Amino acid sequence: MKPDLLENVDRSSSSASSSSSWAEANQLCLIREFVRLRVRLGVEEERSTDETLQQHSEPLDPPAAIDVVADTFRLSPFERDLLLLCAGVEMDSALAAGCAEMVGRTQRSAITFALSLATLSHPHWSALAPSAPLRHYRLIEMETGQGLTSAALRIEERILHYLAGVNQLDARLEGFLQSRPQPVWIAEEHRALVEQINEDLDCLRGADYAAHSRVLHLLGDDPRGQEDIAGLLAQRSGRELYILRAENLPNAGGEVDQFVQLWTREALLLPAVLLLQLESGTVPNAAQQLVEKLPGSLIIASRDPIGLHRHTASHEVNKPEPAAQMRLWREALGPAATSLNGMLDTIAGQFNLSAETIFSAAGSCVPESAKSDADPEKLWDVCRSVARPRLQDLAERIVTGSGQMAGWDDLVLPELQKQTLQQIALQSRHRMKVHETWGFAARGRRGLGLSALFAGPSGTGKTLAAEVLAGELKLDLYRIDLSAVVSKYIGETEKNLKQVFDAADEGGVMLLFDEADALFGKRAEVKDSHDRYANIEVGYLLQRMENFLGLAILATNFKSSLDKAFQRRLRFTVDFPFPDAEQRRAIWSRVFPEEAPTVGLDYQLLAQLNMTGGNIRNIALNAAFLAAADGGPVAMEHLLQATRQEAIKIERPLSDMEIRGWV
């Protein structure tokens, strides 16, 4: 037996007092409507309804669900009753049985258009036109393969639940959309931007939402800030916010069409507003189709401008400037900010985070039991973790043993080069004071990034120096993979480089362009299209290097091969010379770990070998394996054998002077 909504109501306990909930009143409103339809169809005799239904006949506040649907989708009285009739055969057993008997069907959950035209008041043929609300917004479904008047009509499950008082996102959209709660924390400049968008707020309000075709485009480097602004706009207009991310886009074609149809209905029912969050690069075909076909207002977020055929109001939403981030940190940490001993200056200068991320990081570092205390090391590590870029396909993250970077003692260089490296570290720590407090950033941020050229023969310590700097500054070191970045296809190299720099913009990383001459080579005279596009790549790099605010190291064995224009854009140049005898002795004395057993090693004799630190490290490692195979400590004879192997490998003859006295 079909469950009867009327039978589920305890009339003895459901009084018409002002304390009755909207859900109970909405249910009784449906019962009253079904009673009216039963009388209209002759299923039962007209009788005076019971006292409970009479007492609930006054309009509800807020209105009953059926009245909201009728008003939202502008249903005529006939369309309203037709929708109620479709709901009634699902929810009212007496109405279902009567309709089944009248249409001569055993299926009691369906009616026909012919029955509706014959029994309901004010009938009109246009009610089932494809452009009419019932079918346009998919309020009802029509059985295929039958004539228009004889096809079975059923109410959409989503609408049935809505009429019963349950308003939830259509299950068919759950795999595409993500609900976004209202922002708890938002940067002041972002809140001020919301206040400026009055006209765009207006087009999100009211029943005419679907008639508007305005697109609000939020572009910039702060996707979370863009979501915060969209969430606040939705809140101000009395709507929920749902996000459609690029990776969740429906497939172009029929899937996009279904999404558009379902979302158009959901935007009115929930009500809600859609934020389309796009990634950098080319806009997918599915996104283009969705933007063109979706009626109503839409918010789009992206890092860069995109071409659209619809009228667009664009606003830049970037991460807060360092001074604003400092204010956010102080607000998020509260009294604990004073316990960081100036660390906030370094954090605000190094990391480029959204307001939400700042408050989340602060909350994870300040325990409830110690609101006035914060661990600066833990806070730095949290910031470093959340800022870690997604560069798995384009760069290699360099991590040394036990996760610890090399130290200054591991680096053997002339004093002038060491001082220059320490100057790089010093400038990185004091960027906040010089750029923001002393006002250098007020004149423009172009050229404020830290970039350095490490030049010298292979094996002289360029990569090791980058590791030392990264360890000193507690930054992640990413070595750019040239095989993944450089592409033979026009424009792909620039696109990959853009992804690298964009990902590194949040801070907390050092970029190492090893073999930089392959990317930053001299521009040539244009003789053919290959020269022209090669020059375009170098020109793009020049621009991005000047605009990049982070720390980037260019390492090359051939300094003369680099384009001269890069020299002005580089803050530092460090020449790594071939090590002299004293430096080679220092390298030999450091090359073996404390745990490695050695015997009879003469570093003065070893320093006679005219090779770089990289070669020396290879020799030491190979000698250790030879000693391990012999079952004893590393001795001079092992080093001699390993040296000869290394000389053969690099095709360099050994002189008697270099190995005299070793054995």
C-alpha cells in the first residue's frame, strides 16, 4: 500500500498554535492541497476538512514549498496543480489509486497530460511545451515513446523532496560541485572589494536571477581569497556558494548541457551562486561551453585574464601585500605574536599566503593551553608545508640525508665568495624591513626578488652552495628539470616556465636552474622562425625573472653563453673557481663522514690531485666501496684505485706528480 502523507500526521498533537514548525505546517499544506485535488478529480466527495487542516489554511511565513516553486518558476495555476498532481500520486495513496483508475493504468505513480487537461481548472496546452517551466526546468519527466497526451508524467525526485521540505543539492551534481562555507577570515582589502561590487551583488539577488547574464571575473594569484570574496558575495545576496573546479568540469557536449539544465534549477531552488575556478593556461572547451550556455549570473576565478563572449566585470584579487600579511598574522596569533622574537617579519617577507591560510597556520601552532605562546620553528615549518608548490612534473625537490641541508662547513670556497653567499642569506631575512618598512616596495615591486648567478666549472660547488643557502634559510630547494620544461612545441616552454614561477610565488622555496645556459642563452640574430621563437623564450624569462619576488639561482658552466640582459636583473654573481691546493686539502678533510673508517690518509698528498670537489667526492665514495669489499678501512691504496677510475671516466690523464707518494 502506498504510504499516505495524511495518515502520517498525528492530528491530535498537531495544533495550529504559533509554535508549530514550518516543516509541520508545510506538510499540512500539502495534505490540504491533495484533499482539494481528490475532490476536483471526483476521487472523494467534498466534505468539510477537519479542524487541523482548517487552522493551517492561512499563508505560511516563509511560504509553503509549493508556493515557492510556483513563484520561483512562474507557474500558472494549471501548471501548479499539474505539478501537485504528480506529487500527489507519489505521496497520497487515495489520490494515486483514483488517478490510476481514471487513466486505466496499473502504475499508480504516474498521470497523463490528457487527465490533467480534462480535470484541472484553467487548462492550457502550452504547459507541456519544452520551453515552458515544467519541462524547461525539469520539474517533471515525461515518458518517451508515447504521444504527448498519453505519456506518463512523473515529478522529478529533487522536486518531490523539495515540496516535502527537504532542500538539498541534486545528487547528480554532487560529483561536480563543492560547497563552500562562508569565510570566517578575510583580508580587509578583499572585504573592501566586496563593498565596491554593488552592481554585481544586485544581479545575484531576487527571482530574476536567471534572467541576468552578468559574469563577475576575479583574477589574480589568490584563489582562496577569490573564494572568500565569492562566499561573502553569496552571503550578502542570501545564497549558498558552490565551486566547480577545473578538474571536475563535466565533459564537453551532452554532459555540459545536463549540468547547465540542472544547475539553472538548483541556483533558484537552493538558492545558490556558482564559482567556476579555472587553472592557469588555456580555458578548456567544456568551460567555454558552460560559460556560454549557463543562464544567470556567474562568478569566474582565474589567475590570468581569459576571453569570454559574455559581458564581464573584472576585479583583481591578489594575496595581501607583506605589510597586510603582517597585520593578519598579528590578528591570527593574538598575544602569542609577541613571543616570536621578530620571526613574523621574516615569515611575512618570505611567504605569500592567503588570509585563510594564515589563520589556519596560526591556529595549528598556538595551543589552546598557551594562547600567549607560539613555537617559531613550528610556525615556520607549517608555513613551508602549506606553501610547498606542486612542481612534481617540472622540478626535483633536493633533500639530503635525514632531511638536513648541507651547512657552511661543508662548503670550501674563497672568503669573498662565502661572504657573497652570506649576503644573499642576509638580504632574504631582512626583505620585510627594507621593502615594506623602509618603503622600497612603494616604488614598485619589479626587481625586488633575489636572483643570483653561480658560474664556474663543473664540480666546483655550485649546487652544494645552493643547498647550503636553502638550509640556512630553511627553504625547500627545487632543481628545475630542463627535460620537462623545454619543449619543441611553440609556446609550451613558456607555459611550463610560467607554471614553475606561479607555483613558487607563495614562497618557502628556492629555484635552482641548473645548466642555466640552456634556457638563458644569448638571443641570436633572427634568420628563421626557430631563432624568433627562441628569442621569445629568452624574452619571457627576462620578464619573469624581473617580476619574480622569490629566490632563484642560475647555475652554469659557461657564463659567457648567458644573455647580457640577465646580468642587470641578477642581484648577485658568484664565480666558483677551480680549487687550489689548500682548498683541495680542505675538501679532502671534509669528504669522509665521521662514521666512515679510515687509516693512514695523507690529505697533503691527496691535495696534489688537480681535480674539483665533485671529482673528489666521487673518488671518496668509490674508494669507500672498495674498502668495504676488502673488509677494512679506507686507505690510500683504495683512493689511488678510485682516482685512476675517475681519471678514465673524465678522459683526463694522471701525472706522476699528482699521485706520487700515495702508496
